[in-house]
Amino acid sequence: ECAGQHNPPLFPTGNEDPGNGLLGAVAVLMALLHRQRTGEGQYIENPQLNATMAHMAHAVRTADGRVLGAGLLDPLQMGIGPLDRLYQTADGWVCIVAALPAERAAVGRVLGVDTDDADPYRLETAIGDAVAAGKTDEWVDELTGAGVAAVAPSGPNMAALLDDPHYRDTDRVAEGVHPDKGTVVEIDQLVSVSDAGRVPHRLAPRLGQHSTEVLQMLGYSQETIAGLLERGSITIGA
């Protein structure tokens, strides 16, 4: 469904792993509620296939092949319709989304096209020809000024996301120093719980880095740990 009309399937960017966790959490809550009400426990089965089906539950294919609940990309993967699409400008690209009648009319006024044209291909061509004659920034200013959602696509930019000060302040992103890799910026805490302190961020440990700490937690004495190290039974990360 995500590849576009008439195109071969594309590997999806989402997968069932996070969806499986979500469905599992819902199932556990349901079981706990049942136990609270009846005193009886519940057996939960949560196959990965169920999560895959849940991801696509909003999309329904009719007998004639139409898809309901999800916009179907065009063959060029530029959009799902002439007024919800990427268009090439004289110096780049612009994404235009006009869902409401007033927005459609505004697109017509700004671009000088008939947005009431019932032929989607003809309307797409008219908008494309008009947009190609101007620059991206100009169209964004004119369209947004007229009340139409229009933006210049920025492309992949992970650096901007990881450097966002708001994400740093809210612990979505953390920075640490790795002994071999230097400064490392990575995803931190994505779940907030009221009345619970945040665990300080730490990088993935090196092999054996916490051998001593783990054994101490398990009650091993320093002498025993030293003996294990001497015999080579455990290692401590360098």
C-alpha cells in the first residue's frame, strides 16, 4: 500500500515490534482489570502477526480494488491527490496540502488554476505547470499567506533533531563520551512517568565493564572477585 499505484511493494519503514509491545501492554491491562473484578488470572497470547494486522487495520480494500482509510500514493510517490502532493518548483520542491473548500479556493487564486476541475490528472498538471514557474520560498510565502498549508521539504536531517535544545532539555536526546568513539549523541528516555525520578543516561557498556559491580550486588567479596579475575573467569572492560 505504501509503494504507490501500479508499483511493486516497498519494504515498510514500520515493523511489528513496537506494535506488539503496545498490544501486549493493552492485553496485560485488560487481564489485570479482569483479575481485579473477578480474582481470576488470565492467559495472554500476543503473536507478532497480530501486531502486523493492527498496523494495517485502518486500511480496508474494497472488492473493486479501492483502498479506504489510507491515502494511496500516485505512481511517482509524490502524493495522494493534486491538492495533497509534492510539486517541483524552479529551484526545488514544495508540498501543498489543501483539504478544505476555502483552502482549495485559495490555491486557485494564488496559482491561477481552476481547483474545481473534477479531473485529478488535469488539475495536477495545471498546478504543476504553475508551481514550476516560481521559486520554493516565494510559493511557500504566498500560499501560507493565503491560508494554505505549504512547506519546503527539508529531507533527512537527523543532526538537527539530535541537536534540538528542547529535545535535550526533555531528555529525549542525551550526549555521552565513549572511550573509543568520543562524543556520542543518542536517543535517551522516551517515556515519562509522574512521581518517578529519571535514570541518568549511560552509554551501552563495553564487554565486562560492570563485572565487579554486578558481582558485588550478588554478594561476592572483593577477595572472591579478585580470584575470579586472576583465573580469567571474568573480565573487566578496558
